[in-house]
Amino acid sequence: MKIGLTLFTTDQSMSPVDLAREAESRGFHSLYIPEHTHIPTSRRTPPPTGEAELAEEYKRTLDPWVALAAASSVTERIRLGTGIALVAQHDPVVLAKQVATLDHLSGGRVVLGIGYGWNEDEMETHGVDPRRRRGRTREVMLAMQALWSQERASFEGEHVRIPESWQWPKPIQQPRPRVLIGGAAGPKLFAHIAEYADGWLPIGGAGIKAALGDLRRACEERGRDPEALHIVPMGVLPDPSKLEYYREIGVTECVLRLPSGPDATVLPALDAFAKQLL
């Protein structure tokens, strides 16, 4: 089982450039950062954490593609991921170009962790109907995969339409960079993973073991090898017994949550987490 990291990167946190360099030097497998384009002050949507107020870092997130590109320039091995990217809120042609360019420049190290989104206020700014976000996410991903893998690509769907087009660079990883979908276990999520992704990003560890059989069956029904799935719990606060449990049930990568803050806050936690690699 690989061990990765996630940090809520902001203009007040440790730089993702410095963190990527320090994480790679300690032997961590991956670094994931989240995405929010903005937070409307209307705040009609309650925080996903169940708290009364939304944490400050949600308002201050760095752009993940720029941050990961900067991190890639000072590293050679560490995987660079989004945890998670809100792809429904993007133009698929532009996002396909950004992801492919990052994969090309980083030597094939991109992991595209995606989700359907929870902040309805944010979605609506981007013209996304919250009730239809799953369908739009699916079409954005299928359209991008066509652009990534075909010399002449087109897509015609309910939400996304792209005329036959050329687009380079192609990502090094083919037919797509690794795609992981975040969300709670269920038949809709698992059907999407089986159709256009490579694994599951459960947020927190509860219920993973019970759900893995359903996910594997969904993949088998589409003729995909369930043994090739990546199971990647995101935002874990580690202890040895929890990590051993994840190894036993077949988790392939566990992503530990660093506290969002300056170097003086993050580096001691990074050193403590590094002990889990021994």
C-alpha cells in the first residue's frame, strides 16, 4: 500500500512547491490538492463537514493546475493529484488541454481525482444545474478522454458538444491519466467508476470493506479487471492499526491529511507521517 498526502493549499499555507519537494525527499508516493474556484457569500449550501461555518481555507484555495505544475517542476517521482477536482465546472476542451499538458510536462505523473461537487452556490455560478451535475461530470470526462486518446476527436452529448478536432499534447498516460472518483458508495458512483475511471476515492474509511464487492462486480459487468482498481481513501488521520486494516482489505494507496497552515505547522506533521513509511 502506497502512502500519499493531501493539503488544503491556500495563499496562507505552506507552498505546494516546497511541500512537494519535502514530501518526495521523505519517500511519499503522492500529493493531492483540492479545488474551489470561489465561494459565493450567499452560503446557501451548508458546509460538507457538518459544522455551522465553512472553514476559512475553502475561500482561499490555490488553482490546482497551476500549483501542481509548479510542484512538478521541482520533483521527479511523486504523483501529483487533485483531491478533488470539480470537473463539471470546467470547459472540457480547456481542462483537457491543462491536464494533458501537466501530464506531458511531469512525465506522466498526474492523478485526476474528481467529484461531483457539494456547493450548489459555486456550481450555479458556472452554469451547472446541481440536479444534473453527475451527468455533466460524466460527459466532461468522456469528452476529455476522446481528446486525450484520439487523433481526431469529437463528442456529442446532452451537456457537452465538441466538433471533430485536433488537440495536442496527448497525455503520456493512455488512454487517460489515472482517474479516481470521490463519493459515497452506491450503484451510480460505481457505475461511473466502471465506465470511465480507474478507482475510488472514499472520503474517510467507513464502509469501504463492505462496498468493495459491489464495486468489483460493477467493473466485471463492464468487462474490466477489478484487480486493476485503485482504492484510495482520502484525508485519513493515520494510526498503525488503521493503516494495517487498509492493507488487509486491499486498499492500494492511503492519503494522509496534513493540517493547512504555514511551514511551521506542516513540517512537524510531515515528519510524523513519514514514520508510517518505515
